Amino acid sequence: MVRVDGSGSGGALIQVRGVDKNYSRAGEEIHVLQSLNLDVDKGEFVAFMGPSGSGKTTLLNLLGGLDVPTHGSITVDGDEITHMSAGKLTQWRARHVGFIFQMYNLIPVLNAFQNVELPLLLTKLSKSERRQHVEAALTIVGLAERMNHYPRQLSGGQEQRVAIARAIVADPTFLLCDEPTGDLDRKSADEILDLLTRLSTEYHKTILMVTHDPAAAERAHTLLHLNKGVLVEGAHLDQVAGGVA
Amino acid sequence: MKYSSLLFANLFRKKVRLMLTIGSFAAALFLFTFLAVVKSAFSRGVEVAGADRLVVINRTSIIQPLPIADRDKILTIPGIKAITHNNWFGGVYQDEKNFFPQFAIDIENQRMVFPEMVVPDDQWKTFLNDRQGAIAGARTAKRFGWKVGDRIPIKTTLFGGPGAWEFNLDGIYHNDRPGGDESQFWLQYKYFDESMPADQKGLIGWYVIRLDNPEDAARVAGAVDAVFANSTYETKTETESAFAASWVKQFGNIEFLILTIGSVVFFTLLLVTGNTMAIAVRERTAELAVLKAVGFSDRAVLFMVLGESILIAAIGGTLGLVFAAAAVPVLANALNGLLPVLVVSPVTLLTGVGFALAVGALSGLIPAFGAMRLRVVDALRRV
Ligand SMILES: Nc1ncnc2c1ncn2[C@@H]1O[C@H](COP(=O)(O)OP(=O)(O)OP(=O)(O)O)[C@@H](O)[C@H]1O
Ligand SMILES: [Mg+2]
């Protein structure tokens, strides 16, 4: 279930309550998010759409613990992240969040394997365990054969798949994708969307995705529109997503 | 180390830049080592000078003589084990470039005052009985390929008019003390004095006193100067190391010069590498942000940047030290023994390594703190 009216039962994986986010620019307050509520259950696949500058990235940053709201609270899996110290929040991110960015953001001097391994360096896993996890993640995204390739030796779509492998390798609680197909051609974009859909249906990952692409939005179970600082439900797409799976 | 692959990958990101930065460290450390070696060569005389010896010179200046008759007056002061006197004999062997110090010595007492300069007894005996005899330090003998029994012509314009004096090399002395001087050339004072014009006879350059007890140095020095106060030949008596130090100062303030050059090198290097690290960090802002998003702590990022600049410093610094250690002997040769022994000591090497690491750490500090404070949200928005 996904709700935007703050009426969630309390059992939702992600609970956002009355979140405001203001920026001050040149002495002027901009209210980007206003009393925003959101409940997302485990295993959901949510797409966010909205005009440029409506605060989609801002919202993802708050959900991912990269930024803190001006007011309100965000609770994930029982942990309220809004009052965590910066250090705690970093550890929390490592354990719970997988980030996928529009520009892939791979480390150019590391090969695919090493890029995917990065989050695991923060864990207590042994070298051979790390190798197993990395290979499994790269196999899921279909790039096991390319693990010695460097980002510049990969196409944009492949780079994004490596980025997805990096996001899932530590088995995070949920994935945050900010326009994951925004920089890709249709074919590569569809492959990425197929992959995200599989992660949702086969691996039951909880996915929150910002997109401008209607085709991408169609893959999600739920479509939410961000407008003037609040979320409104779009068409329910459960049936569409079910049909694809 | 788990992060080492990341550290090394970052290091080799821009190979040309890496080479240039390592090169500046190597050049700076080369220069540093070189200066340190020269400095220690100049101050070695001070370091190895005997603590139980006093040097008595004319109060006016070292080049003014003292009467040989003063010797007996000095000997009345208690606490003196032995006393010798030396004259500067500014001769030239073959060529002006072949400089080495030549002293006319008091043959009866020289060995008692300088026991560390060891001459085999049979050679010493030959020398005592040879009016034209000479003893050379092992280093000088080796430098000119002299052997005991060689005849050595020394030209001088100072004494007895122009012309060459001829000496028989009767012996070679070695210095027991590590780093001690082995470059002197000794001739007999008597022979020297005979050749002096009447008005310059009976004069010596300076006395060297060996004390029974080093703790008496101040007392004996004071007593000597008191004896000759208000006489025609007033004296200035100081410990041998103080004397050596003022001797070194004649070459100009080497310490200051070296310190100045060293500081300039230090700050230049700091600015160059600081700038390089700042650029290196700025161009990977997005990557650092991703590392933080993934869960790398601020401190981990700080240490990664710092580690990188320290690693560069360590590599470059080591290279510079190795080059310097290889070049110093070549240089020492080229200088023709003009300076005392040039050696790269372990202390110099350790100081050099410490210097390099300090510059590496300092230059990485500001960029590293910048990386630490970087906010993921801002960094990713900038791209
Ligand atoms: N650090 C900041 N300081 C000031 N204003 C900011 C800051 N970050 C974001 N904003 C403003 O907040 C608003 C929302 O930005 P945000 O990036 O969340 O929009 P978006 O919906 O992701 O847009 P897009 O679709 O173009 O990516 C914009 O008006 C932006 O200029
Ligand atoms: Mg955005």
C-alpha cells in the first residue's frame, strides 16, 4: 500500500509525516515540500513524477538520509532517521539505502567489480564473501562477464546496470532511483526498466523512483505526482505492473 | 587494507600529474639532503672537536701570531696535561685547487694533544729525526696518491720568499674518531722557524692545550687569558669546539643560508602539492559524494585524501633521498676534498623522510578537510 494522506496504519516500511523542506536563497525562503505525508509498504514500487523544480530530488534525498527536513519526521523500518547524528545517518545509509543516479556516478578508476564491491568494503564480509556477493549482483544485472571492464569501456546502459548492481549488492532495505533512465536511449532505458521491474517482482525490492518518462512510470505499482510541495496519487498502475510481471 | 585498491586507483588517475608531483618531491628532497650533507660537513669539525682541548689564539685575530715563549707561562697553570703549538703554512701543492691544511707543529707534544691522530711509531721516529720530514692525513695522502718515502714539493709565497719547499713524507696518520679529520699535513716547527726572517722567528700561530679534566675548561681558559691580559700579545682562549664553530662562520652563515633555502623549498613544495591535491579533490567531487552516499564516513574520506598525498610524498621523497645518496659520493669527488667528509647520515635520511611526510600531510590537509565537509546533496547537484 502507498498512501499520501498520513493515514497509514503505522506498519508501513517508510513513514513520512508532515515534512517541510525550505531552502533560503538570497534571503528568501523557498518552501519546496510542505506538510508532506507518505506511507510506503515493503515491496512497493513507487514512481514520482512532477515538473522540474517541484522537489522530487529533494524528497529522495530526505528519504535516503542525505539531507534533513526542516520540519516533520521520517521513519524507515522503525528507525526515525530525522534525528540521527550525521555519523549514525551515514551508517544507516550503508545498511538500508541503495542509490541509483541519473549519471550512474561510477568511480572511473575502478572496474565494474570494484565499483560494485564499494558498499561491501564497509561491511565485515571477508574477501571471498565479498566476491560472491559482487558476482551475484553482477549476474542479476547481466554483466558478470564485464566485471573487469572500466566504466569508460561500458555503454551508458551497462554503466547504469553496474550502478544498479552496486545499489543492490549489500541487500539494502529499499532502492532510491533519481531519473535512472534520464540519460539513456529508449532501448537501454527499457532494459534498465526491465531490470528494475525484475528486482521488484522477483526479488521483492522496495523501489522509489523519480522519473520524467511515462514509460518508466508505467512500470511502477503506484504513481505519485509531486506538485506545489505535496504528493497526490496518480493512476493506480497495479494492474499494469502485474501484467508485465 | 581493504581501501588500498581505491587509494592506488585514485593515485594513478592522472599519471602525468602524478609523475610531476612525485618529481617535485624528489627534487626537493634531493636538494634537502644535499644541503643537509653540506651543512653537516661544515659542522662536523665542531661535533668531533675534543671537549678536553682548548685553543689559544691572539686576541686580535687568528692570523696574528703569539710568542713561543708564552708556552712556559701557560704551563704554570694547573690542570694542563699537554700543550702544543701550530703555525699555518699556506702552501700549494701543484695547483691552487689542491687545497689541504698544512701546519708546522711542535713535534714533541703534538701527539699528546691529539692522541686520536694515530701515526705508527716507526714512522713517527723517522719524522722526528728528519728535519724536512712530513706527516700527512690518510685522506690527503690517498687523494694525491702519496706513499711513505715520497718527496713532496709545496710552493709557498708566504714564508722565505717564493719557491718550493720539499718534504719527505715520513708517515701517514689515521683518525680514530669517526668523521675525524684526516686531511692535515704536518711539518716540523723547527725547520719552519729556521727559514723565517729574524723579525718573525719565535712566533707561533696558536696553542692547543689538552686538559686533565674537561670540567676545568672554563677555569683554565680564564687563567690563560688572565696571564696575558694587558701584554703585547693578549690571548683569546676557547674550547676547541667553540673555536671550530667560529672557524666555520668564516665561510659565512652557512646554517642561515641552508635554513633559508630549505624553507623556500618547503613552502614551494607545500604550495605546489597543496594546489595539486586541491585540484585532484575538486575534480572528483561527485565521486566523493557517491562514496559518502554509499556509506563511507566523513572521516574515511578525509583519510583517503590525506593518505593519497602522504603516499605521493613518501614515494617522491624516497626517490629524492635515494638519488641524493647516490649523488653525494660523486659530488664529494668532484669537490676535490675541499670540504670535510661528505656523508649521508641516517639522521639526514630520517629527517628527510619526516620532512617529506610532513609536507605530504600538510598539503593534503586542506583538500582533505574540504572532502570531509563536502555535503552529498550539494556535490551531486553541482554536476
Ligand atoms: N541547496 C539548495 N539551495 C537552494 N535551493 C535549492 C537547493 N536544492 C534545491 N533547491 C531548489 O529546490 C527546488 C526543488 O529542487 P529539486 O532538485 O528537488 O527539483 P526536481 O523536482 O528534482 O527537479 P528536476 O526534475 O529538474 O530534477 C528547486 O527550485 C531548486 O532550485
Ligand atoms: Mg531532480
